[in-house]
Amino acid sequence: MSFSISQASTPSHPLAPYGWDDAWADTFAPYAEQGLLPGRVVRVDRGRCDVVTPDGVVRADTAFVVPRDPMRIVCTGDWVAVDRDGDPQFVRTLLPRRTAFVRSTSSQRSEGQVLATNIDHIVICVSLAVELDLGRLERFLALAMSSTAGAALLGDGPLPVDHEARPLVLLTKADLVPDVITLSHLVEDVERIAPGVQVLPVSSATGEGVDVFGAIVGGGTSVLLGISGAGKSTLANTLLGEDVMHVQQAREVDGKGRHTTTTRNLLVLPGGGVLIDTPGLRGVGLWDAEAGVGQVFSEIEDLAGQCRFHDCAHTSEPGCAVTAAIEDGSLPERRLDSYRKLLRENHRIAAKTDARLRSETLREWKRRGAEGRAAMELKRGRTR
């Protein structure tokens, strides 16, 4: 099968089910002139990747695009240009990403790790088999709402189109909460910490919510995220109509799974759309997520704008609208603690890679320390 740019926008194009469109065709045009094939990465494994192309799936080596920057490593969901033939075939370039879900690694260098790219829906799976961990969910949401940050810089060539990935929260294993009132309260609890985000209870066992979820992800690319045991692979199998992803039972004592999914896999859904299933995430470190934190905790940021002082720390300052909201019960203290924790973490990660920010942070700590000591001395003077 031969490929031409003139065929790129037709629905019958072999890459159309994988998300190929006119914008990608325009971006790829210079590489088509070089005789390269377009393709989408469906799996990455130890320096090699499976790429679906108009000529079928090829196993390609990524040696030519292994950079020093880990943010530019080929990832599941990437669009790439590969050799038309050869043994082995090579990925020659990485097309610019529309969106990317990035977390920080656990390394001392605080590098970013790209988990999935060119996604339209970030689906956060939360199991109802265990007690809701709202703090972890807030962390996932902050990263999801920051998914477009810097995405345009990750790749070669012009950015295809302006894009935004929309988060969605799935409360999986909803059949384990048979009481309708209890389930509705759980949904409300999540909706309160996920402003503007759709929250959908689903059950692969009973089919509850699966049709609605299938309709949502029926267009574009979606990535399933969550800890092990959240039911991601089971849900993927339900949408696919067959057992493609291997699953195991979660432990009854804590609902945790056994990391049966070990790679990120891109799957075409029979009803339309593309799904990326991912291994369970033990840790989700923030990476360039300040904007996302602000969106997740928008009510706190709105209150902060009403404080008497623009640099209010929301502790004991007079005229603080945030502490006033905590005192009258309209803002849970847990929510403020989580907000502070995520902002500190994100700032710490950013400071490790930004010398100027480190210097500014140190000056701010010294300033606050001096103000604290001065206030203490003034207090002691009044009590003598």
C-alpha cells in the first residue's frame, strides 16, 4: 500500500482510526517528501517501539531520536516519521505533540516523565472498592489540567493545532456500592473537588455507565490513569468487547492490584476512538502543574483575591478571606492543606531546575524569617 498526502484527509485512510487528520497531514508533509512513512506509536519497549503505518505495524528502533532531554523520548501516542523499509527500520523524527500527560520522576534530578501524548481525554479511574483518597485525586486532576503546558515544545516542526485535553473522573466498580443514595453522595464528594469535570460512576460487571463512557471517548484519544486495582484494564476490555488486556483480581484487604499492565498500549475501539491503557501508578509527582493546581483549587484562589493583603499567607493575617471561609465552614481545612502541599511540591520541583527561581525562593524564605523574628521581638516587648 502506498501513501500520498492527497489521501491524508479521507476517512478511508488507514491511519484515520488512529486519529490521523488534515492537521497531522500538513505537519508531516516535509517528511513525506523525504520518502518517510507517517505512523503512530502504539507501544514502546526497551528502545524499540511498535508503530502503526499505512503499510501496517512495524517494529522500529528509536536510536536516532534518543535525546538528552527525557521529555522528548518516544512515547505511546506519539506521531512519528519512520523509514519506508529496512531491517531494522528507524524512527527518524518525532512530530510535535498536541498534549502530553507528564509527571515528575523519583530521580534526584527531578526530570519529567511523559506517560502519554496527543490525548483528548484524560480519564482518571478511582475504585469504589476502597475509601476515596481525595488528596490523590486532586493531585491527578492538577496534572491533567496542566496537560497542555509545554506540549508544543516537545517535537520537531510546527505545532499541528491548538489543543486541550479534558479530564474525566470515572468511579469504577460502582456495583460495589449498591445503595443509590450513598453512590450519589460519593459522586458529589468528587464533584466538589473537581470543578468543571464530569464525574461518572461505571461498572464493568453490570455495564452501568459504560455506554456513556464509550460515547465520550468515541472521538479522539483517551488515556486511562489510576493506581493498580482501579479497574483500568477491565474497563478497556469491556469497551473492546474482548479480553485484550490481561487482568488479575485486586486484593480484598486494600483493593490494590498487581500491576498486570506493564506497558502503555494504544488500542483502537470498535465504536470509534483510541484508548491508551497504562500501568498502575504508585506515585504521581507534580511537573509544571501550577496552572492545574490553580484550576483544581479555584475556590481558594478566588478567596485569596479578596484578602486584604495581596501576599497573604492565609495563616493569621487580618482580613484573610481564606481563613474566614475555614472558620465559617464554607472551606474545608483539608482542602487548604492539600492546596498548600501541592503548591509547595510544584515550586520545589521547579526550583530544582531553575537557578533564578532557587535564588528568589531563598530570598523569600529569608524575608519571611526576618519578619517572623521581628514580630516575635515586638510581641516579647509588649509582654515585658
